[in-house]
Amino acid sequence: MKQINPDNPAGHRWIAVSRDLEKLGYTFGAIVCIEGINRKFDGDWIVQDRMNKRFTKRIDLLVNVGTMGKWNNIKIELNE
């Protein structure tokens, strides 16, 4: 039940993960390090949502309006 700041949603650095990734440890509150997108998006993100069950092998970053993209060959690992 987190509240998103409508003026700067990207400031939260939250992600949603597909449900198949939860069994790999990508659960609510997990800190995930993402590298290979760009300097603006690389770094630590917190899992705060889960995606619809129709999605698999996906992570959705909460970013500001107008920022979209698909990236391949990025590095994603859990911070333990």
C-alpha cells in the first residue's frame, strides 16, 4: 500500500517483477542491482509490485512519464 509521488515517480526507484521471478528471490522488499541500461537507471531498485501472471521473465521499472524502452543483455542481481 505504498503511495507513489505523482511529481517524481522515478524518485522511488521501485520495480515490479513477473511472478516467475519471485521463486528466485525477487520478492517484495528485495533490493535488486541493475546494470546495462544507462547511468540514469543503473543501480539499486526495490521490488514493490508484482506483474500480471501473463508476464514471465520481466522487470518493470517505475519511471517518469514519457520514459519507455526495452533492453536486452542487462545484468540483474539480488543484493543480499
